[in-house]
Amino acid sequence: MRTKAMQTLKRTITAVSLAAGLFMVQVPSASALAQECNVNWDDPSALGYIFDQARAAWVVPTTLDSNEQLALCNTSGNSAQTNPSCWQYRQNCGNARISVWDQYDGHYHLFFEDPSIGACFINNGFGRKIGGRCVAPDWVHEPRYAISHDGNAWWEILLLGPSHDLKTFDLKTISVGGTTPIQMWFRKVDGSVWGWSQLPAGVNWDVSGSASGIVAVWISAVAGNASPFTINGFSIRAH
């Protein structure tokens, strides 16, 4: 269930016209420039630090136990910043980390791009059928895409420093997959909130002309749509 704070935020934000700098583009390569980082959900270090490597496609709050082993994190917190010992998907970007956190459902899914993965179940994860046997893939090296639990989910994207402090960044591109359009809002360093009430699916959106100098991004399905939304990836520029 959404909190009163988020409901208030949604009532006060004003949509920016799609004409204000949105274009279809190709997401740049990971080596384009230093401090420019792509999240395509397939970073081996990031996947390796999710509980069970999301081998069954579940991204859940993860922490380290007393033996420094990955464990489930028991939290109801709705922001990665307020849960410094827990994470969902986090990926290094320079000396900071990109965090993607589901604020209300407590989980989302990283499905496999290879449709042959999912034909069977092995070692708590999806496997391939090869020669009639279920074979475990190398889960941390399999291409993925992200999908919400349902259309009511709200994802938070932050760039967090070593002390869990908010870093300023530019959201350059976001690739909306599937068929469900999304709404996306971002908070600038001056505290103002801007965004789009609808970004259609099936498009790589260049939002760099508007979503610059920001400290947070929130994504959900377009208002009134209960279907899950899909994010194939996004790119940022760290300040």
C-alpha cells in the first residue's frame, strides 16, 4: 500500500511535456565515458550480491549475516537510503553505487533473456533442459531484464555514496520494455519534483535534456494500469 507521503507527492507533481527533450536513442556502451554508467541488470558483481543471485528471478532485500554470507534482510523500509545495511539491486558507478529499490512490494523480478532458462528448477533456481537433464546456468552471467510485481509498485533509483549519502546524477536514458507504459518522476537538488505522467513502452527514451542535476527517480506503471511494467535498462552520468 502506498504511503500518504507518496500520495501527497503524486498530487503535487506537474507533468512535463513529452515534447521537452524526449527522443528514441540507442543506449551508449558501458565504456563511453568515465562516470557514465549503464544498468542492464547483468552486472556480475551486482547479481552476485543479491540473495541467491536472483536465480529464481526474485530480487529481495539482501544483507550479510554474522558469517559475511548473503542473507534475507528483514525490513519494511521504503527507501534504500534508510536501510544502509540492506540492498536489492546495487551496481558500482565510480566511487558510488546505483541503487534500485522497490518501495512497497518488497521485491521485483529479474527475468532471463534466454527463454530456455525456466524449463526446469535446480539448486533453488531456474535451469535449462539439456539432453533431458536440468542443468544450472551460471546465473550471474546471464542477461536479464527487470519487471515489477504489479502496476502498483514504485521503484526508487538513487546514487549513494560510501556513507549512504545522496549523490547528484543525470538520468540519461531509460528503456521501457513490455507493453505497460510507465510514469516517472525525479527530484532535483533544489527539492522540486518533475517528470512524465506517461512514457510509452517499447522505446529507449533520451531524458537527458530534462532529468539532469537530480538526486532521486521514482517509477511506476502509468496511473490506472495495474499490469507489471518492464525496464530493460537505464544509463546515468554521475557528477
